[in-house]
Amino acid sequence: MSASKLLLVGNPNSGKTTLFNALAGMRARTGNYPGITVEKRSASLEHQGKALELIDLPGTYSLTPNSPDEEVAERELRNCPEANVLVVVDATAISRGLYLLTDVARPGRKITVALTMADEAKRRGIEISAQALSETLNVPVRAVDARDREAARALLRDLENAAEVTLDLDYPGLVTKLARDADVPESEAARAVMGAAHPESIEERLGDSLAKRALALAPEELAAAQEAVACARYACTEALKSAATSAPPKATNDTRTEAIDRVLLHPILGLLVFALVMGLLFEGLFSGADPFIELIEGAVGSAQSLVRTMMGESVLRDLITDGVIAGVGNVVVFVPQIAMLFLAIAFLEDSGYLARVAFLIDRVMRGIGLQGGAFVPMLSGFACAVPAVMGTRTIASEKDRLVTMLALPLTSCSARLPVYVLIIAVVFAGESRVLGIFSMGAVVLFSMYMLSVLGALGAAAIMRRTILKGPTPPFVMELPPYRMPTLGALLRITWSKVKGFLIDAGSVILALSIVLWALLTYPVHEESVAHYAAQREGVTDAAELEAIDQAQRAALLEHSAAGSLGKAIEPIIEPLGMDWRIGVGIVGSFAAREVLVSTLGIVFGSGEADEESESLREQLSSATRADGSQLMTPLSGLALLIFFVFACQCMSTLAAVKRETQSWKWPLFMFGYMTVLAYVSALLVYQVGGMMGFT
Amino acid sequence: MRMPSSAGEAIAWVIVALAAIYLVTRFTGIRWRPKVLQKPDVPLSNLTKKR
């Protein structure tokens, strides 16, 4: 027997996913701004001995979808006419929630209502009686704290009493006529009238006969009918609200949220606060994680030494120490910083601040031809571009959505962080403090993030004016109230992201490290082996022997498969200030950016490391080119950083764009323009910097 | 092609081969077991499509 379904429907940011998590005991992503859920998510429950499929839908304001995520919600409701529906109504914005309820209701549809954020409404002086609302609607209505599992479970008990809602909707005559002619309920005819605003999908949504009748209406007649339907729904909503609200709301002109917004949404002060918040975040990331990094570096070094002591000299030992531990260990070293970045982003999101940033940035975004809504997926691009690409579903305009999707991989994702931190620590360590507060490393790190934002905005602006021209629709976004995030929720989000990173490090990076070690070890250049064996004859001095060993390792590395590949691409990357060893790292990093760190760990580790393991930072600092000059200088480091800011080195992102656009054209275009941009920018920085006398 | 000179080297070769197979299957999408294909629930419609 198939499970019965329960669909969670509600406005964006009304707490559906929090409720879903509480009901299903899951940990799906939630946040304090609209548009977190962009696709349906389901969980199987057992309720009173019966299977129940719980489905969380993206937030929507009505069933006339304006964007792809709203289409998901509309389609699921249409395809599951038998399913129970749990309408989640935010008590602080009850009118909007009840408006959606008037659209969701239809003959035969069993509904229950969950009133969320009732405590917050109470603080604002809005007293809502769930019982009064239940009596008016004739369906169960329960006020719940969406985070409370037991309270949420009580909602499931209400399902037994789920019923059709009783609504006093006074639809205009045209809707009544349309319903009679097409032999459908009035609610269906009203949806057809409202849906005629989107003729491209109306047939699919409403069926051929009803759609044709709605589209056949004269434009003036249709506009008047749409207004009348909206008015009828609002009148019904207001009547419901009056019946359920026992006291008029207090004057809310000066709530805490509004007081904070006066500063944070101020055109100048707001931007200053944003810059300060970001500055502190990067200072924390750069300086705060240092002790943890040193601790893990120490552990990685000890693990290598331990394996060297336990195993005799062999190829297998080299694979474990120079391949597995050097590769994976050097990426794991950056987990503290990644955790701190995710924790900070989660805090800013859940507090409601990031939604304000989207509002502040809307002005800038409009200047380049994008709406502020594009900023929200771009922001999630700082964590990872893959969910951010999916997050563009909240954008109504297809061209806006495509431009955002193609530009957002330029924002610096967490995988770039290990690369930035490593290079910055090598070339900018020990520089003087800026303004006496910020370390030079933090300033360079902040600059890389800013550069990535400018790059993303610039790329979007160019695309909007060339290949993807079109008008920019206005941006409407609901600003959530400020909330103090709970520590548990923040830690859960951070842990799930770090776990994802570690699993990635544990699979792709581990496998790549092993393969790369083989490519750096084989084929064994027998001539070099024979040459250095001859040199060793008669030498007894330990230091001299060590020098010969070192030279042999370097020669073998250079003649290995990866060494030959690096040498082959060296002419291309030499003008950027890089040598073949960095080239090997860059080639590997096209699978995933953080692979650069593991690759450098293996390349520099197996070529130069002796038994006493040095950290990768130290190895890179002391590395020299063939002519004896220092490899990593501030200028070559900067060129490498800039290459990584702009380059498209993530197969998962390309796959996500292919999936969303249903074509290889756009991911290939994205890969091409980002790679060219990265190469040209790094080239300009290194060559022009060199001409100006920088080293 | 030269043969592995020791048991340790042979084991290392097997590990490398397994890692390479893993990477190829991961990045090409080749699977040992067939997976139910999931179509995206919201495809971006073809921009060149005339309405």
C-alpha cells in the first residue's frame, strides 16, 4: 500500500522547513530569509501504524507561480489532489498566510493549519486565537513552536480531523460563469483567471478546456476579473483575521527590528557596517584559526613520522606518507577555517542580517542590470557554488537567472579558502599590520573576496549588456525579523558543511592524491638512478650523501609522468610567475580547487622533504626555481591567488549548471570565460607588477 | 613494462589502480549498478524557444 502524503505549504520564511525537520527528525537546511528551500524534500514517517510521506515545498505567496521554485510548489499540489495539506501560517504575517490558504483550498482538499511564530506575534501585540480561527475555517488550527518536536508531532494527530476549509469567498460573476461553463469548481475558475497572467504554462496547470476559456477573455475583462478575485480573497482573509485576532496590534512603528534597520539599511552607514562585519570576519578567519592549523599540521607531521618509523623503506611506505598523508592531511589542515567561515555565514543568515545585505546591494545590482534577489544565491556561492546554482530558482526572470548562474561561480567558495590561506601565509606572513588592527594576511584575504565579488558583478554586467540583454524586473523581498540564532542550529549547519568537506577530502582528494603520487613516482628514470648511484660511490660524508639523495629525488620527480606534464605546460604558466610544480597543482585543481593544496603537498613533499617533515608552508617558502631564485614571492603569490579567484575549477559546479540549463552550452561557456579571465588577470598582475619593480 | 619489484610495490600499484577507477567512475558518471535517473524538477526552458 502506498503511503499517504502530507504536503507542507506556506509563504517563504514561514518556518516550513523547521517544522519539517521537527516532524521528520531531519536536519534539512533552514535559515532566516526567504527562498532557502528551492525544491521539494520528502521524508517517510510512521504515524499511528501507517506510512506517511511528508513533503516540504518551497515557499510561495499564491498558486500563480512567478519563479521556478514556486512552480515546484504549485506542481506538487496539482499532482497530489488526494494529499493532506498542512498550511504553515506565520502568525506575524497572518494575512499573507491566509491569502495562500484561500488559493490552496478546493473541494475535496483536506487541510490542517499550523500557526508558527505565535510567540513573536505576541511580543508584537498580535494576539491570535487558534481556536477561533479553527472554528471559522472548520479545520484544525494549532499554534506551534516549529522547533519543538513534541508540539510539531501534535500536528500529526490533527490530521484525523483534517477537513475542507469553509471560506466565505465572494467571487465575481465572470468567475462563476467560467466555472459553470467549464464545469469546474469556482476556486479552479478563479485560479484560471489569475493564471492567465502567465499564458505559457496555464494549459499545463489548468487543463486545455479551462485554459482556453480563460485565455479567450478580453484583456480588460480579464484584468477586472483578476482584481475582483484578489479583492475577494483579501476580503475573506481580513474577515478570517478579524475573527481570529482578539486584540488590535500595538503600534509597531518602533520595534527592535525597525530600530536596527535604521542603521543597517542606511545607504552609507549600512555599507560601512557591512564592510566592518566582513573585515572582522576575515581577521577572525585568518588569525583566529592559526593555533588550530598549527595543531593539525603537527598531527599530520607526526602521522608521517610514525608511519616512517613503523614501516621499512618501501614504495608502499612512500605511497602512504607522501601520497595519502601529505595529500589529504594538507587539506584537512584547513578544516578549522572552513568551519569558522560556515559558522559565521550561518550566524549572519539566521540572524536576518544577510537579507538586509541583499536589500543594500540591490541598488548596486540594479546598476549592473541584475535584481537584488540575485545577491542571495551569490551569497550562498561563498559557501559552495553548487547549491547556489540551484538557489537561482528563486529568480523569476529566466535571463536574470542564467546571468546569476553564470556569474556566481566567481564568488569565492569555501574550497578556495585553503588555497588563499596557504599562499597568503607563504608570501604575506610577517608583514606589518594595517591600521594597527588588521594583519596583512587578513587584508589580502579580504581583498581576494572583494575581487571575487567585483568579478562576479562585472561579469554579470557584461553578460546583461551583450549576450543576455533584457529588462530587469523589480526586486521584492520580505525582510525577516532579527532573531538570535540558537547555538545548536548553528553548530548543526556548520557540522553538516564540514562533514561534507571531510567526506569530499576523504574520497576525491584521497583518490586524486594516490593517483598523483603514482604520476610523480613513475616511470622511474633509470639513468638518473644509475647516475646518482655512481656519484655515491666512495662518498662517506653524511651531508654530502644527503645532498646527492636530494638531487636524485628532484631528478626523478622531474622525469616522472606528472613532472613531464608540468614541464610541458611550463611555457604557458611561466609568464604568470609559476613553475612546472605549481603547474602540476593547477592541472589537478581543475577537478576541485582544494586539490591544489594536496597536490603541492605531494609535489613539494616528495621532492624535497627529508625524514623530518616540514609543513607545506615552510616547504613552499623555501622553494627555489631552476635558476636559484625564490619561487613564491609576493608578486608570484598574488598572480596565483588571482588565478584562483577567477578560474572555473570545479566539475561539480559545471555539472550543476548543466543540470539546471539542460544544455552543455552554458557550462562550457562558463568554463571558457572564467579560465580566460583567470589567465589574463594573473598575466597582467605578474607582468605589469614586474615592470613596475615589484617582486 | 617492468614488474613490481616487491610485494609492497604490488600492493601500491593495486591501490593506485583502485583510486584511478574510482576517479574515472566518479567524474564520468559510470556506475557499476544502474541508478534511477532523476530529471531536474525545474528545467530552465530553452532561451531560444519562441513563445
